[in-house]
Amino acid sequence: MAGLKASSSPPHGTVRTSDLRERLGDQGLSLVDVRSIAAYNGWRLQGEPRGGHIPGAAAFPRTWLSDLDETEVRRLLRAKGITDDRDVVLYGDRPDDAGAFVEALAALGYRDVRLFEPGFSAWAADERLPIERLPNHERLVHPRWLRELTDGTVADAGRGSDHVLLHVNFDCPEEYEDSHLPGARHLDTNRLEDPADWNRRSADQLQANLLELGITAETLVVLYGRDTAGDADDKWPGSRMGQAAAARAALILSYAGVRDVRLLDGGYDAWVGASYPVDAGVLAPRSASDFGRGIPSRRELIIDIDETRSLLTADDAVLVSVRSRQEQSGDTSGYGYIEETGRIAGDVWCGGGPDEHPYRNLDNTMRAYPEVAARWHAAGVRPEKRVAFYCGTGWRASEAWFQAFLMGWPRIAVYDGGWLEWTRDPNNPVEIGREAAAPPTGSGPA
């Protein structure tokens, strides 16, 4: 590969630290991080002095090579710009940690792939070398951290034993009773949303329901949902959108004033995939008596229809649709109980929906944040703007909001009423047509 000097160490061509540093930002280089998404985001899982990833690296966990078929692996490689006409350099945690990945790419026809043999741990140990990380990665926890929290051995929880773990879904206590993480209580999203319009409940209702769950402003709350783990004929299949439900809960709890809300990346699926135990039955919550601050304490996180109308005409603001291509163009409303089709006039579409989900990987972990940021940036959605997300009723928009929160964007919100509320007033401007659903250019993988 041009510009990268190889060492003589077999069995793979390798790259020296000094040469790799010189080529950071080179558009002809595909740098690939084969560690877990958690490590890529910033978690220090191997005792490294700093967490994160080498700037410009694409995330492609080595476990995906065995979890996905060849067609999907090839598609993801192309989507991430890891093509056989570019210089490809791989790295893992430690020396030769990515060797098996080099061999896998060779089997796929990649002819010139090299290894940064010292690995990320060595790179992180040199404070002169740059590192990037997801700013609020500690709010997106991984199974090992959660296991240590529930065992009482985690070192950085910040709240000691004062935590609540919640299995989140919509109107399905049977799913929770059948199988949940040890120590988890059940949270039905109906406690947070009013079925009349699927907007968040009143301040009094939220306070009563949170206190009943044992949640105060100072409680560490960890949320997760169940999506795909289980047999194909599972009684409660993946259509229940467990992680989207958990993200919706994260938004409303943050809006209410809970200071430390975290999401288990990959949810129930990731926990089971890590071979950790599960429980059955019902664990009753321990109630609390005083929330500790007024509700809502972060009113700016959720906007209503009047502010949405104002936002559409503001120069420093943008309303982002995360609905599917078919919803955005007006082919369908996306909901059996919403008749009207189309899009809010003046919005910006950044992709969404189960067939083009821009916020999750196939294993239900959240997509690498540089990919999401690139998609938004291409559509003119920038962190310096006031950004509000919307979908049909708020769940998908909450996932996008959580991504922006993890990235540290300061002025983010969800339009709570979404398409359902917007269409109830015929005077609200609506657009229809496939040109409205053109995907953003240069936005990375869909």
C-alpha cells in the first residue's frame, strides 16, 4: 500500500505507528477497528489508559464475520468504504488481534490488507497520539458493565447501589414475566405515554409513576428492551421494538429530570449473547416518596406543535424526520390508526424505518456515531442548530435523540406529537411526493 511501510514480521504485512499517524485523514486509507462497538465508543475494556478509537477508523467488530453471512459482510464492507481498491489497515486490542480479520478479507478477494500490529492498547498508551471517542459513551452501557453493576462490583456507576434496572415494552407484561435480566423491573410505556395521543403524560402522572417504580432525580436508571433474541416462533417477536421503547423511556425520564439515564446497548439480545443469566417471574418495584425536583426539569427536550411550527421558520433550527422512505413520500402513513399520508412541509429527511434503519446495527447495537453524524451533516443537520426529531408518535425519534445526546449535541429535542398530531389540523402544511424522500448524499451506510 502506497505510503505505508510494512515490517518484516510474518504472517501479515504490518504498519508502523509513525507511518499510520502520518496517513490519518488520508482519503485513500480505510482504517478498520475490529473491536467491539463499546470499545470503539470509548469504554476501556482491556485496561487501556485511554478509551476510544484511532481517528477516522470505521467500526467493524470481528464478531460480525461469524454472525453475518458473506453477502451481508460484503455489503457492510462496501457501505463503510472498506473496498479492495483502497489501502486497508486493521487493528484490534493487542498485537495481532486482527489477524483473523486479515485472513477473512483475503478470502473475500482483498489483495493488500495490512495490520497495525501493536493494537489500540499500544496506541492509547502514547499520549502524543490522537484518539476520538463518543462524548457521552458512558450512557450507552455494555453487558459486562451492567453485570458488574448488578453484582455491586462496578467502579464508576456514580450512584453506588442506588440504581433501577427496567425491562421496557408496550403493554406486554408477559414478555417480562417470561424472561428478563436479573434484578429488572417491568416498565410499560403506557406509564409514560397517554394512549389518547401517545404524547408524554402529565407532570403529576409522571411523578406518581416514577415514584412507584422507585425512581427519583438522583437514581441511576438503566433501560433495555427485547427485540430479536429467541426462536422464530417466539410468543413475543422482534416487532415489539424493545430498544426503541427503551429509548422513548430514556427521553421522557430525562425530560422529567432523572439526571443519570443509561441504555444497555443491544438490549436483552446483547445480554443473552454474552451468556449471562436471565430470570423469570415478577420483581415488585420499591417505591420512593420524593422525586427531589420539579417535573419536568428539562422541558426543552420535548417540544409541542406550536414550537414545531416556529422551528420550521427559524434559520438556526431544523426539524428532522426519521420516518421510512415510504412514509416520507406519502405512499403510506406507516400506522393503521393514521389515515393521512405525507410529510411535514419544511422538514429534513435523514432516513428511518425498519428497512433502512440509520441508528442501529444488525445486532441491535447502536450504529457507530461517525456514520450517523456524516448522514446528518450531509443533510445540513449540525450540532450548532436547534434540532428536533419526529416520526409517527415518538419512538423512532427518541432513538435519534439519544444518538444526538450521546454525541453531546446541546440543543436537541423530540416533537412529541409527530405525524399523528400534525395531521389532526388540516391547516398544517403537508407535502407529498417521492422527491421529498430523496436520501441525503454522501451519508454513509443506510
